[in-house]
Amino acid sequence: DLSGYPHYMLKEIFDQPEAIRNAMRGRLDLEEATAKLGGLNMNPQQLLRIQRIVIVGCGTARHAGIVGEYLIESLAHLPVEVDYASEFRYRNAPLDGETVVFAVSQSGETADTLAAVRESKRKGMRVLGICNQVGSTIARETEGGVYMHAGPEIGVAATKSFTSQVLVFLLLAVLLGRLRYLSARQGKKLLEAIEKLPEQVASVLARHEEVRAIAEKYAHADGMLFLGRQFQYGIALEGALKMKEITYIRAEGHPAAELKHGVIALIDERMPSVFLCPQDGVYDKNLSNIAEVKARRGPVIAIASEGDDRIGELADDVFFVPQCSELLAPILTVLPLQLLAYYTAVGLGRDVDKPRNLAKSVTVE
Ligand code: M6R
């Protein structure tokens, strides 16, 4: 059911306020200033014994895992490793009894992710799932987990499943953090900010026409770079994946500091760079990277925080997202990137919901 939208992808982008509301429903415990994730099937003692987390997934799911890595490390101070499920399954990674493996998959049927689950179980690991499809193979074969509750996702490009996955990681980070170093005051502040997300997401999506105008301006670019740091690094990767998969424009995502190590050689007036630079701990670093790109005549599109009065002087185009904690910002900054890919693909006449060579669920290796 397209509910009047021209494509499933657009519908699913606009489903996001509701999808993330569903992902947090019944899981915010403001009284105890923590998150409730009963599906993990682990009691506080067991959760406290976790020494290390490994996150596996493919494509968009792995990108959500990368954002999750930064969230869990900063709120729970636990070492986290993220890997492609396809690499992990053949790696013979050293794991021990205090490691917990999280398999992230919208469909719950991705062959490589399932194989990574089975390999980890063979090694005696506790494996938990973060899935959308209830009763899917990965959901069934894991000891527990967290359902995203994003609702059906039909477009090949993952959109609402991504923001729901990031939200689940946020809740997990709060829960693990509250068992360790996070104070009740900090936990409560975060939960209150999380509660505001659906409204903030809706307010960003309401400005979709601004993104459409940017998409029209750059639709004929030779390629596109997506650059971000820290909490925005996974978003840079995700923005590039969305762009390449539905528009076929060559797009690359990198940590912004990698520019100097090779990427900057690609910059010229036909290679726009999308910078993820909300007001966070690395904002000034991003500004110097933007200046380096501008000095080489590269067009810059910035995704910045409302109230930022410096960015306009440097970037050619700016899309503003509401101010929020840097921990929550990825859920807002990814939205204009989804819309940018969508409107660019529509402008180029692409088959948005069924891009060439791709399947919604990759059930063979
Ligand atoms: O169903 P899954 O989450 O396991 O799927 C993983 C990837 O195949 C998927 O995210 C893919 O990268 C999407 N088409 C990206 O938009």
C-alpha cells in the first residue's frame, strides 16, 4: 500500500517518525533513567559481565552498527568491533565467553549475516539479533534480541530500518551505560531527548522540498563524496550507499580526515562533497576540511545544525537539522541524505524501488 506516495522509498522515508516511535514504545524507563530491552533475555548481572561487543551485518545494517559502535563506546565504555558479516564468517575471529555478538538485519534472512550467527554460535558465543521481520531465520536462531518494529520495508533501499536500528543501538547504549558509568541524571536527559526525536524527524522531513532543490542542482555531477567524523562517520557511508544504489552515481563515503590521505585527489568543480557537520565535538575539524575542498573548487553541500551562522560562508548549499545531542544527531542527519538520493534518482528517471542488479533480501552468498 503506497498510501498515495509515488514510491515505496518515499513512503518509507516519511514513515520514519512513526517507525522510531514504535521502536522506542514501552522501552523508555524514565523512572529508572534507563532503557528496557526484555527481549535480550539477559538479567542485569549477565549484562554487566559483557566485556566486549561484536556487531555484524551487511550494507545499511553494518552502517547502523558503526553508529552503534560510537554510541556504545561513549555511553558504556565497552570495546566494540563492527565487521561485514561476510568477512567475519570466514575470519576465525578470536572471541571469548565475555563477548556478545549482535547480528543486525532488517530482513533477518541475509545469508552472510545468518552464517556469521551460526559461526558465532558454533564458537559458544551468545548471539543476539536486531531484526525487523518478526519470526525471521536470524530472529529465530539467536538467543534473544531487539525487534525494530519499523513495519514492512518494501523499497530495496533501506531507510526506516536504518533509523530504527540506530535508535535500538541508542537504547542499548543507554541500558549498558546505566549499568556502568552513566548517571541517572545523564540517562534521564538522554531519554527525554530521545522522546523528542519523532517530532524532530517529522520537522526535517517537512522541509523535503529544500532537498529536492539541492538534488536538482547536482544531479549531473561526475560523482559525489560523503564525509563525516565520529557519530557522523557511519552516516557518511550510508549517504554514499543510498546515492550509488538508486542513482548509479559513483559515490564514496569516508571519514572527513581521510581527504588528505588520497580522497582529495578526486576534487574538482564536478565532484560535490556532502559534509555532515552538525555542532558536535569535531565541528571545527570539519570546517577546515570544507575549506580544503573549497580551495580546490569542489562544491560543498553541508548538513549542519540550526543556528550555525558560520557554515553559510563556506558551503555552497546548507540543509539545517534541529539542534540536539551529538549522540542523537545521526538519526536527523541521515534524513536529508535519503531524500537527496531519492530526488536525484527520480530526476534521473531511475527505478527507485527496484534498482538494477539488486534484491531486497540477499539470501545467497
Ligand atoms: O535485510 P538486511 O538488513 O540483512 O540487508 C542487508 C543489506 O543487504 C541491505 O541493507 C542493503 O545494503 C540495502 N539495499 C541498502 O539500502
